[in-house]
Amino acid sequence: MNEHNTSGIGKNRAPLYEALLAYRDSKQRSFHVPGHKNGQVYHQWMQPFEGAEDTLQKGIEKKVETGNVLGVEQTKQEKRDKEGEQISAALDYSLKDKDQSKHVVPVHAYLDMMEMDVTEITGTDDLHHPEGVIKEAQELAADCFGAEESFFLVGGSTAGNLSLLLTICDEPGSIVLVQRNVHKSVIHGLMLAGARAVFLEPWVDPGSGLAVVPSIETVQAAVQRYPEAKGVFVTLPNYYGMGADLTPIAEVCHEAGMPLLVDEAHGAHYGQHSELPVSALSCGADGVVQSTHKMLAAFTMGAMLHIQGSRLNRSLLRRRLAMVQSSSPSYPVMASLDLSRRLLHVHGADAFTAGLTAVKALKRGLAELPRFQLLQPADSLQQEPAYGNDNPAAMPDRKGYTAQDPFKVVIYDDTGGLSGYGLQQQLEACGCVPEMSDERYVVLLFSLGSTMQDAEHVLQALRHINVAYKLEHSLESTASVRTAAQTQTDTPIYVSTWNNIEERERLSEPVAFSLQPILEMDMIGVSIEDCAGYRSAEMVIPYPPGIPLVYPGERISSKVAEQIRILRDAGAKFQGISDHTYQKLNVMKPES
């Protein structure tokens, strides 16, 4: 958090949110967009069903409360299911007699939000030319996160990544040094800019098999070979919360006169507590994109772009932001950014106390369930202090993977009995919905909003899964769990949705991107089993996390073809593939 408040605005204020409250309380008549007129459009339909939406909500809550989450007591569950059916019937609120299809009643909370869903009118400012409350809110954000200037994003981190690339790529064919396994939005930015990407192979943690960031040696080699490059673009932390100190990479970039751009989508909370990793800004990054909605308290699509230094053309950046963001941004989303910042500004590190306490309780419980192991830097197994003490998230002695976000609890079945996908399905059956999974790992995302009840729920679910598995397979506990020492010496072989590396050269040749489409007459569909050797005509993106395995025009290696097949068969979901059954892939016709 920035120690030096130069904005002159009280950090305990939320100027944009306060402006929306003032608008709501003024009860002014709306003769402007949006067309729902502060929610008034629904009022004429609600009188016959007054209170029905609240009854519906209470019924839903009742059903959740009475539901047997872990499914251990079958007879009680059947009784509760019957009660749930009765509740559902009672909640029909006689709409069968009044044409239910025409009467969907919004709950009061939804209508309350509509009263603050406004547009650029007197007193609410303009995101694309801020002079009032939005300007104040962004200045407070810069002060809170340690930036020289901050911009609110209403299109998620995608909008920030696009605008950064469109800013540094100021001429066709600009070269950018890009970490290979970047989010699809970075690839789309390269396409929009008509840029050429030199892909940098990321360093792979040998213990987990997961890619982190390119090594300092790789970045040094890249800037020396391509001194004309417009900048270096990396992603940190990765989706699993793994990271490292970016300071050496920033120094290499700056010595070469290049800006360091960081997709820190999953690290908006970094640097705000002693037990959290340091932020990219504090390491010297020039432009940093953060998904405030992912790890802090903003609404979905709420993100921020933070800038420092003189290596980015800020005037051009503002114009690029206006290009990629809506001219009618969501004021509730922007207000949630303002409130999220205020929460940190006012409460500081204390904002994370409850969430960190929940994580530590979960880790203590996992220690009693050796079947489920925890992903963490190898050095931390010896260096982690006792619970309750400060636990520095960065271990300076280990290269490449030195920091683990404590809020990203990454677990796996050490017996190999359940894949990551299988473990996720089991957890969801117990009422726990993970962030994501791959063939090996499950990512449980905690935050400053997590509670002890959340931790206990996960532990109960894992205990139930463990017992059920033993009963099903008649396995003894001593025979089904390997020791932690064995875990550290074994190298896991698995397919990750995060990795798209092939152990090739650590630097690629420049790869040209454009918006020119591949015409249907120039492509054919082939089975995924037979696609190796062809050039792909579409982008193959396992989602989450949204890291493309192959780009349009790129030749499909046998390794990537096998990776797509394994992920498909394991239950992964894909974006970009036009065949929704994932049996075929569109490829470019071979040249005759």
C-alpha cells in the first residue's frame, strides 16, 4: 500500500459510490438512459405478487439450510428433498393461473441496484474524460495500490491487456516479447495491433510440472536478440497462485529501454499484507493489470490498470482504453471498484485477517488428511513458520517459483485415485465449487471474504470423499497414501491446462498476428487424433484458465495434439473449437 497520500482526498471516502447513493436518494425523475428508469419498469407488474420474490428467496434459503450437503444421512436427505418439493410447490405463488411465463418478479435487492444504475449525467462524471468523482476514485486507487496513475476497467483484465498492447505497438509489425502461456486476451491484443510476438518459454517448476514465468536468462537473451522490441509481457502469478520476484526481470527490461507489462489478474491483493507476495508494481513493472473482481471485492468485470514511470505513452493509453471499453460503462461495477479500494484503504492488512485465518485452519485440517497434498514451494516445507506468525510468501533461495499465494489452495489426490477433474466433481457433489481443476490439481480460491465455515465445509467434504473412497476400494489408509518425502522426489507427469510448452527453443522466431480471417474454403475438419502436422485454423483454449494451446496458423505438434485429446477425454472444456463435441478440429488445407 502506498505510504504517501498525495491525492488530498480522504481515503475513507468512496466518492463514486457516494455519488450513486446521492442520486438514488434524490428521487429525481429519469429522462435519460437506461430504459429501466431506476427499476420503475418492473413496478407495474409487481403489485399482484407483492412479497412473492421474498417468499421465493426464503424458500431457496430454507432448502439450502435443510439440504444434507455431504449426503451421509440418506433418510434425512430424502425427507428434506420432500420438504424441498413442497416448498417449490408453495412458491409457485399462483402463477399457473396468471400465465407464469409473463411474470418473472425481480427480488428487491435487484431493484435496489437498478436505482444506482445510471449513466453520464450531472454529478456522476465520465469514465473516458474523468473530472469529478471518477477522477477522485481513480486517484485514491492509485494511492492505495502504489501506482502513479490508475484506470478503472469495466471489461475485466481483458480491457487492460488489450489497451497496453495497442499502446506499445505503435506501428504495424511491432515486436513484443511475450511469455508463451499468456491469456487469450493477450493474443487478441497482438492480433488487433498487427504485432509480431517473440514467445518466451516459461520456467517450469520441477516439483509440480507447472509453468511460472520466463527465467531471467531467457528474458536477457530475448532483449539482446531483439533490441527493437516494444516491451516485455509476462503473466504473474499463474492461475495456481505460483510466482516469483519480478525485480530482476524489470531491471533487465529497463536497462534495454523497454517497459515491463504484467498481467497480474490474480494478484490484485498482492502487497497488501505481510503474508502475501509482493506486487508487480513494487518490483518495478511499468503497466500492471489486476482483476479486482477475482481476488478482492469488486463486481464481476471490475478490474484496474496501474501505471508508473515514463516508458508508456499515457495519452495514447487513454485513447486505447476508450477504444476497447464501452462508452456506456456500468456504474455499479465502477462503484464496486471504489468500495473495494476503500475496504483496503481503511482497514489495511486487517481486511485479510478472516480469510487468512480460514486458510490456516484448512491447512491444519489437511495435515490430518495426508491423502490430499498441498502445492507449495519446496523450500517452504522447511521454512514455513508456525501458524499465527508472519509467513513471508517469498523464499529468496529458490529460483523460478518462490512465492505461493496463500489464498490459492491447490490440492491433489496423492494416491492418484482421483484426477483433478474427478476430485472437483466429488467436491461439487458435497456443495463445494472449486475455481478450476486440471488432470492433477484442484484450485480452491479463498479471499478476504472467506470464513472459518468455508474451511470446515471443505474439510468435511474431503473427509467424506476419503472415507467413501476407502469403502469403495477397500483400501487401508497406510497403503493408499504416499509420504510427503516420496511426493517431493517423484516428478508428476500430467497434462495441465496452464502449460502449452514443448521443450523447444526458449525463444521463438517472431510470429506475425493479424485480424485477417482464415476462410472456410481454406480449411478442413480433421479428427483431433489425426490433427498433428496440420496448421490450426482456430484457437484451442482450455477454459478455465483461458491459455491457448495453439493459435490460428500455428502448426500442431504431436505433443499438443495429444494434450488436447487427453484434456478432452478427462473432461476439460474448450473455447475456440467450433466442434462442441471436441471430436474434430478445423485446420488449414495442406498446400498443394
